[in-house]
Amino acid sequence: MKFVDEAFIDIAAGDGGNGCVSFRHEKYKEFGGPNGGDGGRGGHVYAVADSNLNTLVDFRYSRRHEAKRGEHGMGSDMFGAAGDDILLKMPVGTIISDAETGEVLYELLKEGEVVTIAKGGDGGFGNMRFKSAINRAPRQKTPGWPGEKKSLKLELKVLADVGLLGMPNAGKSTLISAISNARPRIADYPFTTLHPNLGVVRVGPEQSFVVADLPGLIEGASEGAGLGHLFLRHLQRTRLLLHVIDMAPFDDSVDPVAQAKAIVGELKKYDAALYEKPRWLVLNKLDMVPADERAARVKDFVKRLRFKGPVFEISALTREGCEHLVQAVYQQVKAQQAAEHVPVEVDPRFVELPPDTSSSSS
């Protein structure tokens, strides 16, 4: 299935049904009175978060969504039926914003979350609503209210705990396939990954985190070069970035330090908050570096990059060092999750005091 993380749609809730003017006509009922019913409300448009979806491709080819209008009121005190609602299923992590103003209206962050994105119009009043002691035979009625109509922009930001960052062909796809259940396309040429891949990393019973593999970045990505800039938004919700470095490039003239600095620069240009996220270095493909040269090459790389954070030496192909990396990442993610759940302050008036033990019986 084609991956689409941005779409524009037009939605229209149903209009309310019109009220009815009617009078009761029965034999031996000289003064039957008004019995025109109200119109039914128009159908609402709902959006629901569905974890089984991971793309907005359905909305790329189906842009117009209209709910049905309510039925008109009828005689014999009969109210019109409400119009059928529309339920639009969207991936978890979808941001719904106004296409004209750019204002964010809703965010679907939890499985099964339902929001009303367009409200149907209320039904009009029938003439039985206007009956009074003075006006015994009202002929007034009101039309139904119009339903809301909106032009919306849908933007998907995948919900992942960890994001893999790096140049094309740095081994990100191999790494995510080695540590998770994801099976991305892997080949010996750059730009193999064309859309984000999500994988669940199982650390232990009921212990896991989600990692996202994005297309590789190149210098100038924040201005639109390459493919990675299209998916940088998916890193904004991650808790930790793993900067994967190719320590054994095919071209000897390529300097991994210069590439790493270029990637960091692109992050800073794109989003300062993204640049400030915790970022760890993952030095990959060390199985292709002679054993007697590894320590010196790693030390020289870290020194030239002037990196002060955690550094991990791995080989995604042979899975050497991957277990240590997974355990460290899980502990970091777990700590951040705990920090985000700030305890609720309790009103001191309702705090139960411990029993008074100052006085003891003699």
C-alpha cells in the first residue's frame, strides 16, 4: 500500500430537516389544532483513531465526505428522523487542522479516540411548537439549520518512541530489522527506504518500545533535497533519536564526521525542538572495520565530532552490540515516560492525616 502522510479533504455535515405546518383533521374533532412535527437533525461527521491504519492514502482519492440531512417534519405530531452520521477512520497520530488558516483543531493520539469534526444542523420547528392560548392555529414553521462545512488538512505524524536518523545506506533498515519485528526493504544502494517503517522492539514480558526508520537525510534536506525532509515531521513525537553512522563507507573519500555534522545541521534548520531532543550516536558496520583499528577509529570519530552523549558500537548485520543498545534505549524511554506522568497535586484540605500517636496511655 502506498504511504501517504498528508491529505486534504472537504467535509459537510447534514442540514437539519424543515418543520411542518399541519392541522389535525378528524371526524367529530372540530378543533383539532396544529400537529406539525419538527425536522430531524443533520448527520454529524466523526473522526476515529484506528491503530490498524498507518497511512492516509484513502483520503487522497476520496476527498469529499457528506453526511445526510435530517428528514422533514410531518403531520400527526411526527418528527423527522435524524440524518445518518459519517465515521472517518484515521491512523493514530493524525493531526486535523483547518486547511485555510492552518489552525490545529484536533489530534488523534489514542486508539479508539473519537472527535466530532463537523456538527449536523438542528431540525426546524413545526407549527405545533408555536401553539399558545392566543394563537390557536399557528401557521409558522422554521427551516432546518445548515450543517457545518469545512476544508481540512490531515497530517500524519507516526507515534514512535525512538527515531532512527542518518545518511542513506547507513544501515538503519538493517538495524530495525535486527532488533524489531519490522521487515523493511534492504539493499546495497542508497534511498532503499522510501517511507517510514515502524517496528516494535520486545525487550521482555510486557516491556517494549516502538522504533521508526525514516528515509535517509542528505545535506540540504531541510530545504527539500532528497526524500528525508518529507518525513522529518515523524521525528517530532519521538522521545529519543538514534543517529546511525556508517563507519565503513564504500567511498574512502567520504568523511563520516562531515556527514554527521551535516545531519545535525539539517535538524537544527528544520526544527529547534527536534534538535534539542536526546540524541545518541550508534556507530554501525564495525564488523567491516579491522578489529585492531576499531578502538582508534571510534575514538578519533567521537573526538572530531565533539560529541558528549552516549556512544554505542554495533554491527546491525551480525547483531553485535544490538542487545546492549536495546536495553539502554528501553531504560531511557521508560525513564522519560515516568517523567511525563507528573503526579497530580492533591488539595491539602482533603489529605488524610496520620493518626495522632503523640499521646500514649499510661
